[in-house]
Amino acid sequence: MKKYIITAAVGMAISLAACGNNDVPASTTQAETVKNESSEEAVKELSGSAEGFGGTITVTLKMKGDDIIEASILGNDESPEIGGKALSELEKQLVEKDGFEIDGVSGATYTSEGVRNATKDALGLFLPDMEESKTESEKQ
């Protein structure tokens, strides 16, 4: 019985010592890092433009796979107090909604629509002919 208890105590001591060892050989860590880097999807940058309230709006998207991870909007000709202020909110919405189907900003309707269309352009989905024909049919 003493032999069994001693064997069990030694086994537990070895197990605990092995769990407490945080030193990992460098070759293992490097191999895992290389493996993780090669399995990660590349981040790509897409850009598109469309007309806003004051002029051209350019949207630049950083994409990881099909996900928008970052958005930046340049609209220098938008009115600073309305459309200009809306741009940072619209950037957040693009990332949150992960696409062009954003809510927009109240009071900045043309700027919001320009951002939607510029995002569609960046994603290869915007067809200017469709917008023109829609505008013409609305006039009739």
C-alpha cells in the first residue's frame, strides 16, 4: 500500500511540475507563428467614388475576406457643418453593417446616399446607368 501511495505522489509531483513549465522551445513557437500567418486571410484595400451633396465622395475600405474591417471617407466638398460632420458616423456604420446598406445620417441625405454609392463602387456593385435611369423614371 505504501508503494502505491508513493508512486501516486511521485506521479502527481511530476504532473504538476510539467504543468508549471512555461518554457516552450523557440522552434515550436516559430512554427506556430508561421502556420498562423499563412492561414490568415490577406487584407485588401478597395476604393470607390460617387457624387454626394457638394461633389465627389471617395470611400476606401479595408477588407479581410468579405468583412469590412475599416472604412475611411473623403468628402472635401461636402458642407462642413452637415455632410462633413456625418462622414465619421458613416465610416462607423459601414464597418458595423459590413456593407453599403447603412442607415445614413439624418439631415445629410445626399451625403449618405453618396457614401452608399461610393461603397457599392468600391465593391464593384454600383452601376451608374441604373441611377440615371431611376432618376429619369422618377421625373416622368
